[in-house]
Amino acid sequence: NMYKEENRPLVHYTQRRGWNNDPNGLLYYDGEYHLFYQHNPYEREWGNMHWGHAVSKDLIHWEELPVALYPDEHGTMFSGSAVIDYNNTAGFNKGNTPAMVAIYTADQPQKQVQCIAYSLDKGRTWTKYKGNPVIDSFDKWQSRDTRDPKVFWYAPGNNWVMILNERDGHSIYNSSNLKDWTFQSHVTGFWECPELFELAVDGNPDNKKWVMYGASGTYMIGSFDGKTFTPEAGKYYFTSGAIYAAQTFTNIPESDGRRIQIGWSNIDHAGMPFKGTMTLPTSLSLRTTKDGVRLFSEPVKEVEMLQTKAFDRKDLTVQQASKMLQPYNNAGALRIRTTLKLSHATSAGLNLFGQRLLDYDMNFNRVNGVFYSPEDRTSMEITVDIILDKTMVEVYVDGGAYAYYMERKADPNNKEGFHFWGHNIEVKNLEVYMLQSIWK
Ligand code: FRU
């Protein structure tokens, strides 16, 4: 393990030192997943934004690379995305090497403008475009909140689409060359870090819908014609907002076909020279529920490469289940998948040293205090996938219908370890895996 620090997460990405927030420029290219991110290299607080950079061959083990984008005369480097310009639309390609193009916000004291930069060496070194900025929409919106461009190739129109947060929502722009952008439309009700992508409903390629979301994890489902997103309904959420500013990968091979997402969590790893954490990559899907079509988010299957099974048991009492977990009370990283069956419409959950990892209030439809409407409101069961790391806990509920994250904080006065609680509950299933460190 290259890192020896006590509070360095074992299975979540953190940089050597300094601050991180939003994942940026998520992209797969030529055998590598790229994770760029908002980064302050000098302090473990937000400010002085750069684009940090890490690469992975498997979405799990990351190698930190030198800073990708430095502040320049246009501003500091705020969030954005990256694409591969296979058709040389911008003219940055060299021979057979297509340019990797980053589209990002430069933050200035008075306004925020959109800029581009390109790399011909797989994101290692970058050249800023001399014609920057490519969008300055301050006058139009009379607002300095114009930021976080997410760009993708729109095959039906043979052009680039940008979704950009502007003042009170998300705007759509089109371009043929990544340099000249034309405003098309705007949807209100979102804030920061826009996303827009298409997904099959229930895996059916003949029934696809578009998803638009913002930084807080609220989303709308609808249709998109290349210029306008038309929502079918109001906003839903796939997370309590503790995961923020998520983005999905561009350029995932069609043979894979997944829509893979990474989000950010503001975790303060006590005593460490770094702050902030990337969530585990998750795979997104649209599924039909009793309430309608909803977005689900579950950890990617690659996480399993870190697992060693500790045990897998069925039909336990809470006492038996709690007891079986005692040897893992102080585990650095652990995955617990469990289904609780309630006998009354009351509450049930799982604590660790007094911290409520799961607190399901069936009577009021709440999980850890937040309203959660399960797919089947009459089901007496709840299923959770808990990923426990040194300083952070991620919890995916009912196959990823809802997810939340928290800092791992044992109550020093509580000696209880893992503890299932609830009135007459049954632990129908309890699978426990030890997780290996991702740091080699
Ligand atoms: C979201 C955000 C973005 C912005 C970035 C700056 O967390 O505020 O809107 O680009 O962080 O670091």
C-alpha cells in the first residue's frame, strides 16, 4: 500500500493532498478511464481551482497524474467535461491522433465564461485554445452563474450538444466544431453541474428516455430532439444530496453500454492532508416502478474485484446477525448487503458504534430522515448495500432506487459495534465482504 495514513479511504479515490470537489471530464479512451476533478493543490479547502487528474484501467484502481489544467488569464478552472474529437471538427487532431478536448468554465470575479483546451497525449498535457472563451453569456443572463458545460456528440444531428447551467436552470447549445456555439433552449429548476443522457427503460433498446439532472441529484425524465429537452414530469431524486455534482462518463465503448457515474462527497478525513472524496462509480438505469419510471444507481460490478467473502447467511434474528458482525466492527473497508423484514409498520435499522448507518422509518416512508418512497409501499422489506470505508459510508437502498452517504463517525462512548435494531425484525439475508485497498 503506497499510502500509510490512518484516515485515507481504502476504496474511494482521494488525491495525495489538497482539496477536491466535482468530478470533471469523465471519459474513457484507449484503455483508460479518466477522472479529472476540481482541485486546490495548495490547501485542503476550496479555492484557486485547478483540474486534478487520475487514470484507471478498471474504474477501481486509480493513479494520480500531474495537474491537468492551471488557472490562466481567463480565470480559475471550474467544472466541465471532455470529449474525443474523432472527426477533427475543431481541427486540433494530429495525424491519426484525435484530440481529447476539455470544455470547462473559467471563473472570473465578475463573470463565468466557457473555454476549451486540447490534449494529444491522453490528457497528460494540455494546450488552451487561443480563441477562448468560446461562450460568454453574461450579458444575456445578467448573471455570473453560467457554468459547468457538459458536452457530448449527438449522432442524429451530426453535431455537438452542450448542456450548461445558466442562472436558473440548464441551457442547451449546439456546435459543429466545439468553438462556435448556438443557444437552443433552457429548462428552469436546476442548479450547477448539468447532465443529459439517454437510457433504455428496463433495458429495452426500443424504449429509451432522456434524463436531465443537476448537482443535487434531482432529475427529470423526458425526450430530447437535439435542441430541446421536454420533461414528462416533475423532478425526482436518486440521492439525498449528500452526493453532489455527479457526472457520467463519455465515450464508454458500445460493447459495454453502461452509463457510469461518479459523484463527490464533502468528507473531511480527520487529520489528513486532503479533503473531499469521489464516490464509487455507479451504473445508472431506468426502471419501471409502481410510481412510474425512475433512475437507479448501483455500484459498478468492478467493485467485486476487491471483495473477499466473509460469510453469507439467511434468516437470522437481530441478535444472531449483530453477533456475526462483531469481528468486523473495526474493519477499514467492508461491504454489507442485507435485507430486513419488518413485522410492523414501524422502524428498523443498523448501527455501528452508535452511528445510524440505516434508519428505516416505514410508517413515515423515511430513510435516515429523508422521504423515500419505495417501489412497493406495502412491502415489509428493505434491502441495503452498505459500503463502509475508513472515513465514509455509502448506502444504496432497494437496488439503487435511492442512495446516501455519510462521514463514518463512531461515537467514542458507544462500545456496541454493529447492532441491528427494530421491533420483531428478521434479517432475511446478510452477506459480508472484506474490501481490499485500491492503493497498490
Ligand atoms: C459545484 C461547483 C460548480 C463549479 C465548481 C467550482 O460543486 O460549484 O458549479 O464549477 O463547483 O469548484
